[in-house]
Amino acid sequence: EAGVVQSPRYKIIEKKQPVAFWCNPISGHNTLYWYLQNLGQGPELLIRYENEEAVDDSQLPKDRFSAERLKGVDSTLKIQPAELGDSAVYLCASSSSALNTDTQYFGPGTRLTVL
Amino acid sequence: AQSVTQLGSHVSVSEGALVLLRCNYSSSVPPYLFWYVQYPNQGLQLLLKYTTGATLVKGINGFEAEFKKSETSFHLTKPSAHMSDAAEYFCAVMLSGTGGFKTIFGAGTRLFVKA
């Protein structure tokens, strides 16, 4: 069974440009997470979806970040405009449900470099 | 504020030696606790988790961790290190938050294994 798929794996853009990341969770997983991982740090939750509903977006900088999961499967995370400080790895994860003990499965991440 | 502290950003051991990675958490109630491993350019993979019941938890690749409520600790151990154990390890706690439960990660400990 395929794991969590993310694309692109790497992205280099200039500041003020827009960028989008795509995530395809494990088939049948209703819960999808986007995390931000800065160099030398652990992941920090940006947004969590239950099917197509964003149930926790309290840490998402809504002035420049947006996300969607229109059909409750794939998800896209967008930054517009990007800033230098947005350089990081963006991780997507999924789990079969929102139960707090369910294992989260992580994708390989998208490494963003903003010049 | 709830937090997770991993003592030591880098740990170096010789092959065959004991691995001990430390994790302490702050929480007013016993949380759910996790250890993840991250290999270069890959996503996080669950090693083990503590939810309820037995406080000594066994995971994959010969790792285990013990939940000690009195010490608010969840240290990760492995009796004999292997070269393939070289990776970044993250301790995480799952706490109640906005929209349900949220996973808080420590900053990570990079394990080096010397031949």
C-alpha cells in the first residue's frame, strides 16, 4: 500500500512569489495534517482536517497561508506571498481517524527554500 | 504551557553500546506519549507509543520506552546500538486542544553511531 505522497519534494522560489504543496494521504484515512518543520526543530501543526473540514487551524498564519481539502482526500497548502522565514520542510501526515491514539503516517515532506 | 523537552540535541554512542534518549514532558494530566524516528530526507515513522496500561512500551527495531509519571519522563532506550539506528528521534505528547487532540513534538535528538 502506498504511503503518504507529497509533491514536489523540493522547491526553490524567490520571496514574494506564491508556492503550493500537494499531499495525497493513505487511502481511507479521514484525518489529514499539515506540519511545518524548521531546521533543528520538531514538527509544528499548521492545520488538521477531518474529511473536508478544517477542525484545527489555530496555528495557520492566515494572512499568507491557506489550505484546502475539497473532496476530503487530497490536500493543497499554499503560501502567498512567500517570505524568507518560510524556508522549512512542510510535512503532511494522515491517520485513519481523529482518535488520539491513532498512528499518524508522515510523508517525506516538501523542502522549501525562499531566496 | 504544555511542552516536551528532549535533553541533548546530539547523542553519540558506539556500535553495540546502550542507547538512551531522554524526554520529559509537562502536563497537568497524564498524556499520550510517542517516539518517532526520522531518517534523512524522509518523514517521521512511529517507533512506539504509550496510551494506557503497562508503562514499559516496546517498539520496533528493538527500542523501548518507560513512562514514569513521578518523573514526567518517557526515555527511549535500546540495549545495543546498530549503525542503522543513526537518525533523528522525536519525542511527542498528545494533548487536548482546539478541535480535539494535538500532538506536540520535542526539538529532536540526533543519534550518531560510531563503528
